[in-house]
Amino acid sequence: MMVDLDPSGQVTGRAPDREQRQFLNYAFYKLDPAFRRRPEAEREEMKAEFLAAAGGWVADAPAEAGHIQRTYSLVGVRGDVDFMLWRIAFDVRDFQEAQARLNRTRLMGYLTQPYHFVSMNKRSQYVNRIEGSGHGLEILPGQGKFLFIYPFVKTRAWYDLTPHSRQGMMDEHIYASGPFKGVRINTSYSYGIDDQEFVVSFDSDYPQEFVDLVHRLRYTEASNYTLQDTPMFTCVKKELSEVLADLG
């Protein structure tokens, strides 16, 4: 395990880290029902235009840009959003390009964004890099049929604890999670770049296993230091063409 005895950097005077990291963007969209009142042929044209714009963000980018995009439907699962685009890039400005491409489509005139999260990948201070941990320096997105997402904020009292106290609670947290091999966590950090402190997402093929995992973690000591862990989203992985077909 990794215990950071000087998390504020005041003792060691650590230099800023400017190494390249992955940025993450969870963009949620809601469709205006007026779209469904358009003629079918027009709806299909707009969906094809949107599909090309979204796909072009990945297809047109050089490999070194590290563009990754995964697509999910929330139709019938949540009432305030219809689908989500999970984007990953090495430059946060690339998310502006992605959205600008979509903004130039006709379908975007019928879409709003009720939720939109930006975060960054970095090594966890509580766990070593182990295969499949989801706490390392490379996100492996979209491994499961489902993706469960929520923004997360710790209480300020958490940061007043000693490093060893926090590590002990996280050891319990990790131990309690151990049996749930069918759930893979992707933890990302939003300090200073968005309203939440973290965005956590969980890849899994088994919603029932994820429900049991979250229930079990409610009984760990670290849970007492959670300030916010909502809204929670259950996202169903689909190709973007299938996602758009769900819209009607």
C-alpha cells in the first residue's frame, strides 16, 4: 500500500507534476420530444449527421491525441437523461472540439446537457498499480455491458485525519470490495477543474453485483466521510447507432 505522509507537500516541497495524463469527459444528453414529431426521413438524416460528427472526433485524430469514446444509452433507465458519451483525451481542450462538432449538427438543436463532468486520471495514493485495479495511470474504458457513474465529494473532516488513519479506512474499503471481481472501478479526480472532487465509474456485466458492492461499502468506516455521491447513473453500453435508435 502507499501511504502519503505529506499529502499537502509542505514538508517535502514536492514539485508540480506536469507529466501527460488522461482527461475524462462524461457528457450526458437529453432529447427534446419535439424531435419525435419531425418526419421520419428527417429524423434519420439528423441521426446520421450526428453519428458522423461524433465518430469523426476519434477517426480524424492522430493516435498520439489518445482519443477514446464509448457510448451508452439511459433510455428507460433514467428520466432526466437519454444517453451519455464517455470521452478520453490527453488534452482537455479536445473535449471542446468534440462538442463543437456536435453543435454543428441539426440534432444538437434538440438536445440539452443536464449533466457534464470533467476529471483527470492520476495514481491513487492508497493502492499500488495492480492489474485490473482501475487505480493506475491508464483507464481501460467500456469493459462491461454496464457503466455505473457518480460524482463524489469527501467531507472536509476526511482531510483532517492523519494519513495512517485514512489509509486504514481505505484498506478496509478495499478489503470489503475484494470479492466483487465482476466490478472494475475507474477513479478520476476533479479537484479544481469541476464541482466534484472525484468522478467514479464502474464497469460490470452484473448490476446485481454492483448493488451488493455499494450496499456493503455503506458499512465501512470511510463511508462516514462521504459528503455527496449523487446523482447516480446506470448506463447501458451500445454502439452510437443503437443509442440514437433508442431516441425514436
